Amino acid sequence: MGCSLRHGDPLMVDYTPATAKLAEAVVVINGIPHVVHTDISASAKGSLAREGGVYLMDADGAIAAGSKVYWDATASKITLTAADNEHFGWLTDDSSAASDGDDVYVFHNPQPRMQITSYATASLATGTLSAGQITGAEHVYLETITDGAASMTTRTATQMFADIPTDFVGMTFLLTLINSGNNTLTLVAGVGVTLTGTMTVATVTTRTFVCTFTSATALTIQGVDKGSIEAT
């Protein structure tokens, strides 16, 4: 089965394919699944649905009503598996699948993946980090310009999971702390956060961590690398 519109008023965007696209196909553009409503010839201007419709699609296994689901381009099915797939939307509240191949109704409302990198500077005193300071990109760089030793406590794992709209269990991202201040910076675990390795960042050095959500309420932060700040 393809991706068949059942109801709704989708947002349509212009699209000119290099190769022909058939109606009900799913086309992923910049990490966002779009839906073809009518056949489009190669090099001809057509349109794709960006979001807003409810579609009848195949599930790849048991999926509960209301679940957040992803497009598996290899299997051409909806799945709960986020890794290597793209967010498509949510099953409607009155639709569910019991096994592979079952038909489901899916509200098309894809959320793009996180940006590749983010960089910010802050003068951080001892206390709890704010929302988004160490999340929000595949590699987050946070440069501190604090004078005096400071201990920065993470938000809770649950809060940080909720901070990322496209988050999923098993998701991993990198965090690099850059200490441009005149004293040592220390990362402290909030509720549900497990720290492994060295969590101090000496003055004019950097430290990189691998951050992994092992559940929606648990985040592991593993120190993996140390660097120095070169004068510019």
C-alpha cells in the first residue's frame, strides 16, 4: 500500500522531480517526508503534501493508537523505530495496528531533525542550566566566560527529553563545553542523569561528551575527549 489521503486539508508545496513520481509515494526532502497526491512526470512541476492530512498506510508491526511514528523508506511502512527513519506524524486516536501489514490512519505532521550544530556563550554562575543550553542540536557547543569556579547542574533527564521535539529513546548527541573563564567548570547531574568520566573543565580547555537517552526519563553523559583553546 502507498500513502492514501483519507481526509484533511494538507499544506501543498511546489516540487519538480528529476524522475517521475507516482501518486501515494512518499518523498523525503531535507529529512521531512512529503506525500505525492497525483502523478508527477520527470522534470515537470507538481506539488507535494508537506503536512496536515490523514493518510491510510501500512504499519510494520504492533503500534498503539496515538503513537509517534516514522517513515521507513526501505520497507515503505510506518514504524515506531526512529533510528535511520524520518518522523512522519502520529497514529490517530482511533487507529492501531496489531501486526505487520495492518492498515493504520496517520496524521501527517512531521517534525524536522535537529540542526547539525549549535553554539552559544554564557556567563554561568553555579546553578541549574536553562532549557536548551546543552540540547537542541546533533553537536551542542556551549562556551562559558565565567570568572570564578562554577558548578552547572543539568536539567532533569525528563525535562531535556521534552526539550527536543524529535527526541527518541536511544538518541545520541554530542556536547562540547568550552571554558574561557579563569577557573574550573564542573558539570553536575540532575535527576535521571548519569555522568561517566571526568566532568571538570579546566580554564582555557574544552571537554566533549556523548549524551544518550536510554529512556524518556534517563540520560547518560559520557566524557570522551579533552582539548585546549588556542589564542586567535
